[in-house]
Amino acid sequence: MKLHEYQSKQIFAEYGVPIPKGRVATTADEARAIAEELGGRVVVKSQVLVGGRGKAGGIRLADSPEEAGSLATEILGMQIKGLPVRKVLVDEAASIATEIYLGVTNDRAARCPVMIASAEGGVEIEEVARTDPEKIHRVWIDPLLGLREYQARYLASSIELAREHWRTFIQIASGLYQAYVSSDATLAEINPLVVTEDDRLLALDGKMVLDDNGLFRHPDLAEMRDLDEEEPAEGEARKYGLSYVRLDGNIGCMVNGAGLAMATMDVIKFFGGAPANFLDIGGGATAEKVAVALEIILKDAHVEAVLFNIFGGITRCDEVARGILAALEQVDTNVPMVVRLVGTNEEAGRRLLAKAEMITATSLADAAKKTIAAIKEA
Ligand code: GDP
Ligand code: MN
């Protein structure tokens, strides 16, 4: 789950990271009132869950409350990378001397968190990694020891930060790491962390991604989920306990089990097709769950065929078949469907589906080939 900039910065502040004064607004009037309260120059920032808002014109400086109000009107009417802006953050503007990048994420290969710093802040770190990899500095953190002071000092020296800022930088790095660990985050990032003209360090931007599997331990953080911002189908799927991730191919997949779903996607690709989604209906899925899953798959306009790959263990094939039939009654579709059902009650499942117009397959390879062929024919 991604958090907005204003939410991430609030969490960072709780761990001692200095952030600019400011508040979030949903209307131009509110934005003007906040600017008035703050006094002086402010920055009006679109709150959408994508990066590169600055380049897209979603971050603007205002010299007066009136200007803040009119910029808020403009920004609240914008779409950034397809996402409508529903909130703006109005912050005290900072006069920037230098922009730094500081972030923590998991290094899966090293099996521990890694803290990354670069003197090339303000631009996307992926871009820096591509063009100037030597400008990225990393320290790997032992989860039992936490971030050690010498590691933070090493980063400060690597990015050639002036000595007078080292103490504050170490506090910020340690606060960021604490925020990351305490929230069960997979990413906590400050980009840019700035040195201001009057020699203060300030987190101007914040980004956090939380591990969905850890959210049950943080009801307060779970409440921060912005339902307006997420892919509606993914929210719907979560409600029914389905794991669904939308991809950009044209073959809808319904599979029981995450590993089998991954294998199914691989086999589709192996035969030259492209999956439209990852979908795990889980073990022992009921007919109702299957019906919801099929509706979710078919709502994606890119889907040109659906492949069901069900390996019946705890999941019963006849129950899945009933779900497919129930869903087909509710949704009107002429998308070709290919089914591979094996395992518990497969005979009963096949009998039920015989009535529906579906293509049956005996193996996963057979199913993938038939699905791709069906799309070509249609
Ligand atoms: P992003 O583009 O989505 O990453 O949004 P950021 O919050 O990082 O803002 C992008 C850029 O806008 C920053 O790198 C800064 O250069 C600039 N910016 C953001 N806030 C301020 C501010 O208060 N004052 C000034 N002068 N520039 C700012
Ligand atoms: Mn940024």
C-alpha cells in the first residue's frame, strides 16, 4: 500500500525528521486559508500516488494566499499520469541550496534493508542509477543491530555533505530507518532532502510503501488507505480475499494458488501470449468467490480470452465450475474461455461445464496454446 506524500511526511516527523509546516486541502478555499495561516511563500503540491509530479506541473510556488487558491483550483482540476488530483498539500516554501536523495528499502538478494543516499536528489533515483551509478551510495543494515551511526556518517561523507550538517543528517537517517522498520514498510524515501539557503535540513518530499502483509499489525496505518486512488478492481478483489494484480496483456487468468498462477503466466508467455492479470483465488474457493473473480477479470477491456487453470486439492473442481456458471449468467460476454480442471471432483466439474460453451484442455501447455489460438481466431 502506497502512502501519500503528506502521510509519509507525518510519519517521518513522528520519528524526528524535520518537515516543512503545512496541511492538506481538498478545496481552493481551504488551500488559501492554509496559505494565509502559514504566511509568506508557499508551495502547492498535488497529492497523487505517482512520482514526477513536479515535471507534470503538479507542484507550484505561490507568493500570496490568493495565488495559492488559484493554483489549487488549477491543480485540483488536473490529472497526473491518468490519476485525478483530489487533494493538495500546502507547505511553507523552502529556499533550496542543494537537493539530496535518502531512502531505505529491502535488498532481497542481501536479505536485509539497504539505505541509499545520493547527492543527486530531486530527480528519480532510477534515472541516477542508470546515468551515474557511481553517485549512488549504499549501506546494508543488520536488522538486529539497526542503522549504526558510522553507517550514516559514511553516507554523509560519500555525498560530500558539509560537516556542520552531519549530526542532523545522522538523526534524519536514523529517524527514517525507525519509521521504515516500525511501519513494516518496503520503502521509505525522502527525495529531495534539502539543505536550505539558511542552512537547515528539511524533508521536502516523502514516499512510503507499506507491506500489505504487515498491515494487520498497524490498524492506524491501514486506515490511511486512499480508496479513491487505488485500482478499483484490486480493492474489490481484496474484499473477497482474492489476490489480483492487473498486468498489460490480453489473457485473463484464473488460478488457484500463487505458485500455480506464476507458472500459468510463464507458460502463457512461453507460447507467445501475454497475461492480463495475476489472480489467485486461493484454496477452497467458493462458487461466489469464483464468480466475483470472473467479473473482475472481464471488467478489464483488454481481456480477449480467459484461461482457467484449476488444480483441485482443497479446492473442488465442481465448486469452481458452479462459480463459472453463476458468473456467466450475470455477465454478458463472448470472450472465449479455456478451462483446465484437474484434481478433486474434476469429472463433476467437467459435466457441469459441458453445457457452457467453453474450450476444454488437458494440460497447462494445451490450455495456453488453445487460448492463444482462440484469440487469433476471434
Ligand atoms: P515529485 O516531482 O513528485 O518528486 O515532487 P517533489 O515534492 O519532490 O517536488 C519536485 C521538485 O519541486 C523538488 O525536487 C524541488 O526542486 C521542487 N520543490 C518542491 N518543494 C519546493 C519548495 O518548497 N521550494 C522550492 N523552491 N522548490 C520546491
Ligand atoms: Mn520527489
